Amino acid sequence: MKKLLNLLLKNRFLVVVLAVLVMSAGYYSYRQLPVDAFPDVSPNLVQVFTLTEGLAPEEVEKYVTYPIEAAMTGLPGVKNVRSVSNFGLSVVNIYFEDGMDIYFCRQVVNERLQEAREKIPAGFGDPQMGPISTGMGLVLFYYLQDDTGKHTLEELRTIQDWIVKFHLQTVPGVTEVLGIGGFEKQFHVVVAPEALLKYDISIQDVIERIKANNLNVGAQYIEKNSEQLVVRSVGLASGIDDLNDMVMKSVGGRPVYLRDIADVRIGGGIRMGLQTRNGQGEIVAGMVVKLYGTNASSVIGAVEKKIGEINRILPKGVHIVPYYQQKDIVESSVRTVTSALIQGIILVVLVLLLFMGGFRPSLVVALAIPFSVLFAMIAMRYFGISANLMSLGGLAIAIGMLVDGTIVMVENMDRFLKEADPDEPMLHVIGRACVEVSRPILFAILIIIIVFLPLFTLQGVEGKTFRPLAHTVALAMLGSLLFAVFGAPVFGSLLMRRKKRKNGGQEKSGESWLVRKLLVIYRPLLGFFLERRKLAVVLGIVFLAVGALIFPFLGSEFTPKLREGTIVVRLTMAPSISLEESKKTALIVERRLMAIPEVRETVTRIGRGEVGAHSDPINSAEIYTLLNPKSKWRV
């Protein structure tokens, strides 16, 4: 250790450059860290969704869900397989062991899906994997607002599906955009039964004729006048007139058109969910799902920018309105813990100035804080730890401990500089001072790191929640150890100065005025309790007993309560309720909530929209209740 310290003191410029590089790399790593409100505790999950054509849950379970479940057994790393079979929808959840690569998990699931498709009867649905995301992937909800009132729900849903969705999916970090509300535009062919009997045509004949006539085909090419001409047969229907002109049959040389046996009209597709707002009626909405492992704040920021671009190309009077975004809670959480971190740093620096009695020694000690924190940022990026309440909270907890080793080192250097012979070189004095306390500092900081080792052994949700805290504390303490042992001697030699002796005598121990005042109180108290040691023991036991008695009444919760300005109200209705009745009930509840002065807006999702996020039945509704700023509340 002595040789190493002497080497560092002889190459001080190199050490300073390395310290600056570490802090610069730490700041860069901080800017690149994924930012979340909480650690993502979602399990390693791959979902398989299968839409069926109106099958009852019993048939869905028997013919769709079971073949998929059976195909997933035996996959490497699978912990368990669970499923939900609803009306018209099968959802199979395959849970893998934590730590497995999600893309490998999806690959092996996709291979087995080929087997499952062969066992599912034809026409019973095609199983597809869900988005590459987690339970915290729904980062932004929005709806389309029509200020003109001229657009129907079918038109708004068409805008959502063919303009908004496609543009938002081009944003880096967005894996899926799911729509809900309104009606998917369809052409409905309403067949007249008497016309079928009259012309001797079956329903199956009508379906096959429409399919056969509704497509474009190619016929290679022909050469004419030294030119190659592509031959096309254009038959794709683009409107009601095209459908009406399709020939179903020929009777006595006279064609029977579709308009002769059916009425063709524009309508909406069968839906299992809708969205309402403020108790006024239906709206068309969407949800943005972020890609697994991406930075939520960066993705939302890019989505917001893209929304501004999309609004400029939408029809006049129609624009996108975000009503819930994860960015608000993420930024609020990170801002809170960052503020606490900065306040802690300022308080530690002030305490150092007051107790150490000098600016230069205090500056050396204070440098340990940014070095340790930024060193932890480098390691956080390397280990893939996001910046969240737990990880940054761990740094806030460790702020006071980060300077302990450096304080001991600086205090010893200061003492040696006061007591050493004036003719002894300063670097030699600092080297002796640092060698003397380097081993105790090493053991003391290692003991603190070891204390957090049990948190690394936690598994499941507890492990995902508390391991980031243990990581950041341990990494920051490791950074403080490196700075105390290797950085503090160098910076001390550059910043600290020898004090001149008065009249050639030995310099007195120079405690700060605050320390001298506190010693006046502390010394009598120490003497008092040293003479009455039993009393000190009794007082310690009393305080311990009082703490043990109070502890059961403190209450407990897994995560802290956050006030993000939005309340989610879960509304559960009768299982047999119709979608229209669910809508009426939700509108009544919304109007009641809007009567509360503190409520600014309500948006309700009933049932499910596009497959990929929710699989709720139509008797389940979530009401997002947006609140006014707290300054406008009555209390």
C-alpha cells in the first residue's frame, strides 16, 4: 500500500485526469440511464393472444387455450403457464425464470406456436404473441377530440387506425399502439332471405362470390410496339357501388347482382370495449406501449413530439389529447429524490465546513460525493439499473456515509502536517498519514458494503424492488473507498497547506469554534456517564424498549403512496351486462365524478380494445379521474 500511495503522489496529474474522466463518464452514463418511477417488478412474461369468431369461453378453453398450453410445456426456463378464456378471446401467459433474455423466450414460444396452430381447428383463430413489453409498458394514453362535431365514430376510428397509429409506431422505443372506442369501418351485406330463395343462392355462395370478386390479380405482361406492358385485373372493391355490381349468378343469361339479393351499407365491426369521457358520450382513444428495456421518459418525449407533427396533418378540428402519461409520475419521482440528493450534498458540505474549520480540507472531503455518485452511475449503466425511487434513494441514503473514509484520511493528513518537521517534504508527510489509516478505512467501508449483501439474495418481487437500492449503495461506497484511499491523498496534497508555527513552537490542535463549543458540553456529560455506567446501560435499554413498543403501530406498505394527480376508479358490473348498458352506467358515474369541483376530467375504458394490453370483459371499467392542481382544491 505504501509503494502504491507513493507512486500515486508522484503522478498526481495522472490521478487528477483519471478522476475527471471517471466523473465525466459517470455524468454521461447518468444521461443514458433508463428513468422509471419504480423498478420494473414485472415477471419475465410472454403472452399469446388468440381472437376467435364469437366462441363461448367453454369452446375457447377446449379448442384454443388447451392446445397452446400443451405446446408450451417443457420449454426451457418455464416456471408456469396460466391462461384466461373469455368470450371470443384466449390469453395464455407463459412465465419464464427471471434473468432469461426476453427475446430468447419469445423465440422458443414462437417455435412452439407453429405446433399449436396445427392442433387448433380451422377458423378458430390464429394465436399471436403480445407486444415486447412489460406490465409498466403502457406509457401514454390519449384520445381524439373532434371540435367540429362533424366526424362520426367510424371516421374517428379510421383516423386512429390508419393515420395516428402508423405514425406513432415509427417512434423509436414504441412497440405497439392499441386503439379502443368507436367502430372499425366495415361494409355490411344484409341479405334478403326471400331473394336467396327466388334465385336459388345460398349464403355460402354469396360469401364465396364476394371473396372471389374482391381482389386484384396479375396476368404477367405483353409486348407491343417494342414495349413491355404489365397486365392487371383490378377487382378490389373500394365502395358500396363496387360491391353492389358484383355478379352472384346468371339466370337465363341475365346476371344477378349483389344489389338484387342484399342491401350493402357501411357499419361498425363487432366490438368488446369502448371509451367514454366526462359523462358526455363515446370517444376514440389509444394506448402507446413502449419497448422492453427502453427509457420511458425518452420514449414519451419522442411520442409527444410526434403527436405535435401528427396534429398538423389530421383533418381540421381533430387533434390528439394525451390524458395520462407515465412521464409525469416518473419525472415527479426522480425530481423528488434528486432534490433530496442535492439537499443532502449541500447539508453534508455545510457540516464539513462547520466541523472541519477550514475550506481546503472541507473541499477535499466534499469531492468524495460527486466522485462516488458518478462512479455508481457508471456501474448502474453497466448492470442495467434504471434511475428510479429505489436506486436514487439508495444514493440519498448513502450521502452521509460516502464522506466517512475521506474525513478520516483528511483529518489524519491535517494532523500529520501540523505535527511533522517543517523540513520534511509535504508529499512524504501525506504519504505517512495515508498509510497509517488506509487499512482501517478499507475495513470500515467493506463492512458497510457487506451489510447490504443480504438484499442481493432477495428473489421475486422483493428482489427486483430492493436490489437496485443495495446495488447503488454498495457501488457508491466502493467509489468512496477508491476516492478515500487513492484520490484523497492526491487532492489533499494539491489543496491542503501547512500552517506556520508560531514562535517556532508546536502548532496547537486547531479544532473549529463549533467543535470547541460542543466539547464544552460533551466532556462533562461523558464524565458523568462514565462514572454512572449502569445508568447509561439502563437508558439504552429503555430507548430500545420504547422503539420496540412503537414499531408495531407504525404501519407498513410495500410501496410509498404517490400523488400523481390521477385517481383510477375500478367499476365492476354484473357479469351478464351488455356493452350498451355498461356504457350507460359508466356515463352516470362520470357525471357524478365531474360534479366534484376538484375533478378536471374523467376518461373511462370499458372492456377491451385491440388485443395486446387488456383482456377485461365488458362488465369491467376503469375510470381515469384527472384532478385539478392542488391550489384549486377546497381543502
